[in-house]
Amino acid sequence: MASKTSSPTGINNTKTAIYGTFSGLDTSRHETSLDTSKSLHMTKLENGYCDFQGQIVRESTAHFRKGSYPIVQMRFLDKDHLVWAEQRGGGIYLNNDNEDELEAYASNSLVSSTTFNRKVHFTSRLQRSFNYDGIVWVRNQSFAMNEIMRPAYFSAVQRRMVAAGVSGNEQTVYLSHVDNHEVWADDEAPNSADALRGGKINISNIVGSAGRITGIAPFEQTKLAIFTEDRTFIYDIDPDIAKWLLDNRASINIGCVSHNTIQSAGSDLLYCSRSGIHTVHRSEDNGILLMSQSLSDKVEILYRSFLSQVDDPETINAVFDRDNKQYHVYFPISGGITTQRLTLNLNTEVKEGRIKWSTGTYLNARCGAFYGGQLVVGTGGGAFNVDKPEDINPDSVAPEMTAVSPILWLKDIENTKESQSLTIIASGPGEIKVEALNEENKQLASWVMEIDGDTDDNRYIGVPLSKQYHRQFNARFRGLRLRFTAKSKGLVRIVGFIVKTR
């Protein structure tokens, strides 16, 4: 009788779904429609961000610098001198690294600042302005500044200090005498013909409405951007007052909600409007026209949600980290106890997907300042220096990062899948908690992966990462959602993940 033989068919019944090159937050679409194998957007990315390689990176640690009260505004005088305004019970005090403090403004006042003539200048609407030279606080000695103007906003351009937000003259910008912050238009002799004298720019006849000035900022070294609630005007400014001129090539029909959100980012200006975050920049087509572009379309719903929770939009603050190319916007939530942060990551090294978004609650930061490679944030309990991403400082406080994927259909939206394994590709010293949930948000599995601290090989583009963390994952689901929680003082990065199904 002949024996019957059989052998394996050689058919592999497993399927592999590979996800990598993450692209930050996207709230413009529902989580059920975000599943892409490349450029995967997250539905939550808190206290972390996506770098230009598409890796999810936990935010940098930070260590305490100075102060013990809530900080509402800060600015560097130089690399070794940070100056800030802090809220105390009875009012707002001006303070600094040297602890030279001054009681300056009424409680809960909105404060603006600028650097001019090697001094840091602070002002608040209807109140007097003060400046600090690294040794002592001094009140501005201008009669016009103290008795007539008392502006809400300060800036500087072309060797002139600039002020706006004057009560009763909300459509006028004031520029000081060249190189002199204590001589303004109303301080000058009535018949002065000095080309360097202080002057005014009144935009009431070009605004076309009763819109007030909401912000001022220098632009491209020689220009001044004047923001109103609905429009933005660009003026050419020269030390010679006769050469001030409105730039008619600027077509910017988007206004600003908070002067303290206007930040210079390279040759552009970033700022917050009612509808989102915009940039003032030159047209890429001809290099002549000045225009505004929305950057926050992917997170517009989230932006509007944060904005709706703020009592006064003028209390929103922002800072631009030039080294890491991050624009941080701080939204003080009603009541002033907590702050939500929205971060724009400008990945200038790539053309596609250069704009990536994330959020943060780390340290409950409410404002910031950047100078000479150092980012400092103001919190409810003083100022903190933010470390470099790769730094490990034993005295630093580390954030906890949370990243949540959209619902992953694994190329099949209709049928139930049966998973076999999950592989996480990550690097850095610390731990990553991974939670797997189905389309109904019910937990399927959970692991804590210890990531070792060996030097990884993912520092350069195109070099594969050898650190792969594999787990058996037996579950049935139609859609899969993954939640990552990272804790560490080191540089933790999630490069991608692989789901294998039968």
C-alpha cells in the first residue's frame, strides 16, 4: 500500500502594515480618515513633537532658573540677564536675574516689552513705562510718554523705539527720536525740522473702519508692520522722517489678536489671528509682493477651541525658538490657573510636510523668551531654562509625552483582523508605555517597553535604526488605535511601528 505524503503549501497567510514618517497633529479630519502608511498624522501629540525626519520626539527637559511668582512677560537684556514681569497678589512687579524688583503695574495688567538702547523697556496701557539697564530700574523721563501716551505696546525699528495702543488714539503709531527713547513727537519743538525727530503714523484714513491697532513689529530690518483687528499694513521706515512710506505692495487682510504673539522667524513674521496662526512673508513667485498665509489649517478646530477658552485674546503669548525652529503659543485658560500650548514645528529642511503641529502642558508655561541659543519659559512659579533635546541634566524636570494614533484600518476598513505581533522602532534611554485599543476605544493590550540608553544609529537621514522592540499581540479588531506614553530624561524618539496580522 502506497503511503500518502503531504508538505506545507509555502503560502504565507500573514500581512504586515508598516507605519513611519509621522506628521504631527491633524484635527481637520476625523480620526477614522487619517490612516496612511506614510506621513501618518496623530490625533493627540502632547509634550512631544515631530522632527524633520518624521520621528516623534519627546520634548526637552527644563531646569529652574529664577523667580517664585507667575510670570506674564519676559525678555532678555543680554545672554546673562533675563528680565520679566510677574504677577503678585497686589500687582505686577518687574524683576530679573539680579533680583532688582520694582512694583510697577496694577494687578492683571497686560504688559509689553522691547529691547532698545541696551535696555529692556516695559509698558502697560494707561500706565507708565520703565526700563532696566542691568543695574537699576528707571522710569522713562519723557513727558509725552508719561503724561500723554502711556501706550500698551512697545517695539523698535530703524534706530527708533515704537509705541502704540494709546487710549483715545488707537489708530496712531508713535516713533521716538532716533537713538533716544525719551524724546517723542510731543516732546519735540513745534517747529523742529530735524529729520531725526520723533513722529507719528496715523492710519485712520486707510483702515477703512474703526479698527484699532492691536500690534506692532519690525519686519525685514527696515519695515514696520502695523496690525489691526482685520488688516495689516507695512511701512518703510528710515531714520529720516521724510522717507516714511506705506508699502502699497502689501496685501494682508488678516489682523492680529495679540501683540505678544508677533514673533520674527527668519525673514517672516508669525502671529495669531482670530482664525488661526498666520505668517507675513514675501511672495515666492516674484519676491516683491508681501502677503499673509495661514499655517494652521490642519489644527484650525483645535486653535479655535483654545481661543474660545481665553478670557481676553490679548493675554495670549508666544515665543519663537530659532534653534529648534518652533513657534510656541500659550493660551491662558479662563481663570488663569492653567495654560494650553500649541506648537508649530517649521521643518525647513524639507519642502513637503514642513509644517507639523503639537500641543503641550509641560510646566504650565505661559510665556517665553529666546536669545543666544537659550529658550526660557515663564511659569506659575518662576522661570525655567529649557535644555537642548539631547541634554541629560540631573536637576531637570522631564515631561511625559503622549502620542495617540488615529484608527488604523490596516488597508481593510470592513473586515475583522486577527493580529499576531506589534513591533515598535524607538531609541533613547527610558520607557515607553504602549496601549492598543480597538475602534470602540476598548483596550486590547498594554506593555511597558524599556528603551536602553545605548548610542543609537538614527542620527542621520537614511540610516536604519536597529532598536526594534517586538511583542506578541494576539487580538481581534476591525480598527486599531495605539497610544504611546514616554517617560525619560533622555532623548526618546519613536521612529515607527509594524503591525503583523494573520
